[in-house]
Amino acid sequence: MLALIESLPADAPGRRWADVLRLLAELGLRPIELKHLSVRREAGSGELIWWCSYRKRSGGGMTAPRRIHPLQLTDWDGRRMDWNLLQRWQSGLLELPPLGNGPGAADAVGTYLKRQAGWKSLVERMVERGERAVAYSFRHGYSLRGHQLGIDAGSMALSMGHSLEVHLRSYPWSSQSTAAQAFARAAAVPATIAPA
């Protein structure tokens, strides 16, 4: 993702699209949610937070507006990428490109990406691995980073704006090896339950 973002043109449109990709990746957004994104001051703490007012229809009704917790990407050396997205958004210094009408944001992102050499290269590498790259790949990467950081599925589902059931069905990161690692970590923690 970082190589793709860095490969975009350095002109004004390229910088705007790079910020689109940064937002999608760091916040795990659906492309349409870019149109429903804002910064709010949290009532209790006064902290500035990301807020998404998008309400998606689902089998169980409508999703609720929500706070979004950013997960910064890291480079190959483990350094977190600090793009100052929230501060730039809040101060009006982060300008997005046109994203189409209605639900056309995903199409706009997809159309832009398909024209970029860095995206074409990424798609080719993914195909070689039996995987595919789509506009939602930035959202999928957010979910994977959360899993790798040990954030529970319920918390990830809340930040991503879907139910726990949808999250578990859509993002099955568990495997035999990760389950074994999770239970090994748990076994290493001293018991906190007092004997009866």
C-alpha cells in the first residue's frame, strides 16, 4: 500500500488521490464513507475524533453512525506513517478529488487506480499469489492490521461499521497456527481467577 501511494503522481490531483488512499487504509473506510467523514470533539474528553455518519442498509437493518479509530500503517522498518490526516482534515488542508454522485465513490477510486502503473503492478503481483486487489483492499488491510495488533473482533467491527457476525464472516483471519499462538499466549498469563 505504501509503495502504491508513493508511486502516484506528485501533481495536485495525485496528492488528492494519495490522501484518499491514506484515508481508506488508515481508517478502514468503504469508499462511499469518504463523503460522510468528519472530525468531532468527543463529549467527555474533548479529544478530536474521526466520525462517520454513513448508514448502510444490511440484512439486520441500518448500521449506526460511528467513531472510527485510525490504525496507522508501518513501513518495512516498523516506523508508523504519520500523515497528520485528522489535523489536515480539521484545518481544511486535506482536499479530496471529485468522488462522483451517490454510491459512485468506489467507482471513482477504482477508475483512478486502474490508470496507475503502481496499481497495475500490485494487481499483477496479487494475481500471481492467487489473490486480487480491489478498492476495498485498503479496508481489508485495516482489518488485518487490527487482527495482527490483537484488537478483538467486536472492537474492529464497531470501528468498521458492521456487526460482529458480518465481521467474522467477512474477515476470517483465524487459522490453526494463529489459534495455537493465541492459546499459547493465554497459557503464559498467570491465572486471575481465585480458587473457590
